[in-house]
Amino acid sequence: MARFLAPEAFSAATETLSLLPFNLERTGTNQYLVANLVGDFIRLTEDELNRLVDLQIQPGDGLYEKAYSAHLITGTNQNAQRQLLALRLRSRMSFLRQVTPLHIFVVTLAMRALVPILPGLAPKHRSVALRYERRNRDALSRYRLRESLVPNQD
Amino acid sequence: MSEETAMRSLDIAFASPSSRIKIEFQGGEPLLNFPLIRTIVSNAKMRAISLGKKVDFVIASNLALLDDAVLEFCKLNDVLLSTSLDGPADLHNKNRPRPGGNSHQLATRGIRRAKEVLGPDRVGALMTTTEASLDRVDDIVNEYLQMDMDGIFLRPLSPFGFAVKTKQFQKYDAKKWLAFYERGLRRVLEVNRQGRPFREFYAALILTRMLSDRPIGYVDLRSPAGTGLGALVYNYDGNVFASDEGRMLAETGDNAFKLGHVDQDSYQSLILSDKLIGAISSSLTQCAPECSTCVFESHCGADPVYHHATQGDALGIKPLSAFCARQKGIMSLLLDILENSPADAAILRRWATP
């Protein structure tokens, strides 16, 4: 009777591994957040990360499977992983095919229905309304002063 | 804006290679020039038919001038309305002073009428966050629930209306805003757990990037940046800008994002201008210091206008950028919820689907 071969028969005899692109950030003692080329996240310990980078991993040790499924490693001669990542990246970036979909028409600068009622306003209210307009215009120059040389709060 | 300027702007808009374009009317208060809106819409529809393109329309208005004629026009032409709702009456009126102090009343009345006449999904509202909003996020979310909206966009602190503060105080801005955002998001999740579907739209955008491969062209969340490549702004006087913020910068005398004028330029000359190519190519997150090695890069975006405005440089120094601090903060928060709070994670996963 025909039988399946043992699992070992399906793996390449000598598979050299390569790392695929990924970014990482330390998120705590002994913990790293790792993102593959298309931003799938995985958490690794420092030891796991070191073993991964040194490619000190092999089928069955858990980390090998974890790294493979997260698209962090590939067989050097294997194309499937790279093709899959390329396909996903192409899909993610395909917004570039729709060039300039939004067109904003500033049909008037008159604001907030103040203008039609301005003539009917008491002088006191008119000055409030105009001051408000002016404040809006000045706001961006102040905006530019803000945040100069302010570090992130990490 | 004159009719000639409007027609030249349409020439440029329809020269973009996009098969579907959106025309958004802004101001000032665009309804103060409603006759021109009518002209542009009917002309754009004719052009769309002859070019085989699709065109959508949005009017961004405070709805104070919304009347039956405007509503009928919107209904007839499938025009979406977008308005501002900053929160409960006292907060909204404080942000948007108006003789009579009734801007909140006008906005909510307008939203209700528009929903009635055009349909519940044909009017959207955006909030502007000011310092006065920071302690009020529950009230703000509740206001949106009361208005029967399907979600809220918790936006970053608005640069407008801010006095120059001491540097010591500025330091806490990004941190304070993130606390506001987290509290708001958790309130929104609570509403969902109680059985009412209600989204926080910025989280929904980021989650779509994090949990799917669907393309998201939202201007703040893309690299190459969305300035010019995502949107063009035709000012009332015919000047063309790469973004709305770029137009506002020009009002303060900074023309860094002014690309040209409708009388002299074509779509090609605007999009291929050195100014635009310079801003976009120098701000690519894929190769920017800090960004290119950032674990969140795939889901983030370049914001050359913001960094030009705050740091005088389209690329910017990211550890000094509140934009960067906000993005990292929100993504870390979302990841934490996805990993550690199963009930809330199930809600967030739903937001990532169309």
C-alpha cells in the first residue's frame, strides 16, 4: 500500500537560510517587537532575536517555525517567500496608481456666515468677528514656533 | 473664486490620471459662494461623462447656511456634506465663536436635517481638538453618540488658536494628547461592548494598514507623501497648493508648498514641479533616518508639510517630532489592546474590514 514518506524526505537536504528584511524595537527588558517587510508584528525575546540574526535555528526548535511563518527568514534558493512579500507590498502601495484623486476648491475665503450678517451687526460684535478672522490667520505663524526642539516623551 | 479660475482648475483636476476623482469645496464658508458650486458641479459632471471618469463631490461647511435649495441640490447630485462638531455646546461654541454664540445649535440642526433629507450616511462630522478638549473626551464622544453618528475621528491637537507657550509646557503636548486619545478610544470600545457599533476612524485607518494589505492613501499615512500626489488645492485666487495646510502656510507668508497658478500651469507642470518632487522625495519614510529602521514604518507616513511647518524641514528630525510621538503612541496602544484584551481586540479587528 502506498504511504507518505517520512517528513524529513520533504525538506531540502542542506537548506541554507537567509534573513529577510525586518525592523525591530526594544519594548522591555528582554523583549523586542519585530516587524517584517509588510509590517506583520511578532514579539521575540533577546535570546530568540540573537539566534535569529545568527541563523542559529533549525526545523523543530520552535523559533524556526515562528520566523518562517512571520516571513523573517527564507531558504536562500527559495523564491516563494520573496514573491509573497513582493505581492503584498505591491498591494499595499497600490494607492500610488490613483494619482491625485482629491481636488480641493477654495471657492471663497469668506468665513462662517459672518460676512452676510456683518453689515447688520452691532459694531461691538463686528469687531469680535473680525478679530476672530485675524486670529485664525495668525495661528500658523505661532504654530511654526511651537514644537521646535521638543523631544519625544519615551 | 471666479468662474474662469474654477474652469481652469477643472481642466487640471480632470488631467490627473485617476479614473475617479473627488472634488471638495472648502472655504472660508463655501456655501457663501453656492452659485459657483452649482456651476462647478454641473460642469464637472459633463466632463466626467465625456472622459469616462467618475467624480464625487463633498462640501465642507459649517451648515449655518444649509437650506432647502442646498439640500435639494446635494440630493440631486449625490453631494456629501462634511461639517465640524467639536463636542458639547459649550466646547463647540468656545472653539467657534459667532455673534449669538449659536454655532453648535446651527451645526447640530444642520446635521439632523441633512441626515433626514440626504440619508444618515451622507453627512460626516470632524472635530478639532483644542486644549479645552483635552479633559472632555467622554463628553465629546457622547455628543457624537447623541447625534447618531457612526463614529468619531479623534484628531490631533489643532495648531490653531494656540498661544505661544513656554517650551516647558510644549513638551507635554504629545503626551497629553495621547492620554486624551487613549481615554477616548477606551470609551469608544466600551460603547461597542455595550452593543452599539461605533468606530474611532483614525484607529480604523491604522488598523486597516496593520491587519490587512489593502492600500490606504490617507494623506498622513502614506509615503511617498500625499501632498500633491494625493491632493491638490485650488485657492480662490487661482494659486495651487500641494495641501490645505500648505495653503494656510502661504497665508502667513510661507510659499514652500505653493506649486503654481491655474493660469500658467498644467497638471503635469504642477505635479512635476521641483518644489513638490523635492518635498516628497526628501521625506520618504522608506529611507529617512529613524523612519527607515522604525518598527512601525510600514503603517506610518511622511508628513512634509507638518515637519516643514514645525521644524523648517520637510524631512524633520523625528525624535523631536510630535507627529512621530503620536503615531508611535497610537500604534503601541493598538498593539497592546490587540494582544492583551480579547473582547476589545475583536472589535478592533472588525474596524479593519471595509
